[in-house]
Amino acid sequence: MPSRFEYERAVRHSDLPSLSRLLALTVATWADVRTGTIPDRLQPSLTTLEDATGMVRSSVRTHLNKLEDGGWLKRDRPAVAAARSKKARTKYRLLVPKGAVVPDSDGVELGQELPNSGAGAALVDTGLGQELPQPRAGDALALGQEMSTTRAGAALSSSCSSGSSDEYQLQAPPPAVVQPGTAVATVSGRGEVQPLIDAMGVRQMRVSWSLQTQEWIELRDAVRRVGVPALVEHAAAKWRAAKTTPFSARYFLPGWIGLQAEPEYTGPRSLTAGPPSKTNEYLEDMAAIAAELRQMRTGGA
């Protein structure tokens, strides 16, 4: 089996039609530089070849048949059942037909070994697309080299050498453990809030009480304003409506601060006569005039 570079040089110097050359060189991009093999996980589908070449599917199939008939490709097709149930793909192998000319390299190709190659030179002893282990800290990445990615949350490891090979690891810090009621300032008013903390615990609403000084003062004022029972009932309603279990008293704090004391009932208000209105004065005047007229009529009769 030819190497990828030998295959590409042979295709470029062949008499294949232009679209057949394009398709052959496109398939070769997934091949290993040295062995010319295409790993199973990189085997291209027809859709991938359509997107990579810009050819329609019928044209891709036509020129794949030409390449296979001409000895440039070998296709190992899966069974229909495997293709449907396991989504198995056709496997491609690069071939150079007998009698085809494979010209010598006309220059330095990517992936070739170079004597005394330094930093920034072409990749040495590796093939394009070859998976490499994660390089050490300070090592330059060469063109075509793949780095293994580190998953989020995983520990980062690195090593550096300055005359020694000491290795170190960067570990994610452990989550902070918050103890209820810790680090409370003297002026926070925690003493007046403690009955609320105890009442919340009795109702099985156990949360973290790590608050800032200003938050403690606002909570103390809410206790003074509406009382512990009202705050606990408000928290119980919020607790039942929460999609996830609250873990901090800050979840209830905005509602607590917004609660206002109900006005005290002092009984019904007395109905006191208000100041006389112009309407009442007008009606009284009209009634007086009517009375005078009645008297005049009565006396005249």
C-alpha cells in the first residue's frame, strides 16, 4: 500500500479526469501519512465526500466507480443490514494501479523527516492526522499535530524541565464548606435573627446562613417589622414552589425584606360630619325659600 504522499503524487501525474482526481485527493486527506491507511473512525461517508468536493451524490458515485475500476481505490462495503442497524460505513483503501508512474518527491513535503530540524520545522517522525499524546509544557506544536483535549473539570497536568524533571499537577480547588451562622459580624444583629434560624430548622428548611453584614441587618429589620412566624410562613411557601431545594437563606431574603407589617385593627371608624358643602347650602337655602312662600300663601289666604 502506498504512502499518502506517494498516492497523491501518482494521482497528480495521472490521466484521470479532473473530478476523479479531485475525489481521489479528497479521500486521501483522511489517510495516514506513512501507511496510507484510513482509520475506521475517519472513513468518509458519501455525504462527507459531497460536502468536501462540492460534487452531487450521483457524480461522487460515478467517479468512485471510475477510481475503483482503474485500480486507484478499493471499497469494502458493509452488508445492508449492518449499514442500517449499526450505521456501518464503506471502508476505502488507497491503491496505485500497476503501470502508474509515482514521481519522486519534488521538494520537502509535510511530514518528511528533516536532518537537524529545529523548532518551527516540518513535523518529524509523525504523520499528518496521527494522534499524538499531549505534549509537555513548553513544547512547540507542529503543523498537523493533534492535541488531546482536556475535559472540563478534569485535573490539569503538566511538566517542565529546567535541568530537572519535576512534575506538578494543577488540581481544581475543593468546594467551600459553608457552616451556618459562621463569620457573622457583631453588628449584624444575629442575636435577633437566631429565633428565625431555629424556626426554619424545626420546619426542616435547613439552609446556609452565610450572609454579609448588610444582609444580616436587613434580615434583623424584617424580624422586627413582621415577626418570625410571618417570615417562616413566607419561606415555607417559597420552599414548596422552588424547582430545586434552596441551599442558602439568600433565596428567601428578597421576599423577607419586602414583607410589611399588617396594620393593626382599631375598630370601625366613627362617622363624623364633614364640613358643609355648597350643594347642602344650596338645598338648605331653597328649602328656606319654599317655606317662606308657603307662609305667604297661607297668610294671604
